[in-house]
Amino acid sequence: LAKHSKGIIIVTKTLTSSINELSLLLFFWFIGVVIFGSIMYFIEFNHDPKSQFRSILESSWWAVVTMSTVGYGDMYPRSPWGKLVASGCMMFSMIIIALPVTVIVSKFTRVYAKYKDKI
């Protein structure tokens, strides 16, 4: 099926040529999840021992949801410092997503132009 679909071929070639950028994105995203999850655990658990942030792993789940911009609302910070860290986590995720996307889009443009010349 992919042999006959121009769109799938172009996207596949773009993703394979952008593997370094995508791996760097995932690396920074993982580091952000660990750091922001740990910071949020220590801030929120010290503020309120009955907090939803009962472990670093659960806090990392919050960081994954926040950084992926899903925002379920099942966990949220209640302390002022926690809200500040949450804002920083959101800004960090926007930055690490935005920077590689520009490189990937330029590679997509190049792959599309090459493929268009072959037709």
C-alpha cells in the first residue's frame, strides 16, 4: 500500500531523515518528565501530605500529561510554588516541541520537492 501512496512515501522518508531530531526531542522530553515530576513531588507532598502527588512516579505521570498538552485534570498542583513549576513545565514542553518541528518541516519540504521532481 505504501508503494502506491505518495503521501505515505513522503512522510516515511521525512521521518527517516529526521530520526536524529526526533530522538533528541524524545530525550529532552524524558529528561523534562523526570525533572518536573520530581520537583512537583517534593513541592506538593511537602505542602500537603494528602496531595495527589504521592510518589515521583505518579508525579511523572502528571508531567507526561502536562508536557503532552493533554491535561486530563486528574492531578493538578495546589500550592503556589507547584503552580509556578507547572507553568514552567508547560513552557518547557512548548519549547522542546517547537524547536525540532521547524527542522522536520524543512526536511519535509526538501523531500517533497525531490519527490515532486521525480514525477
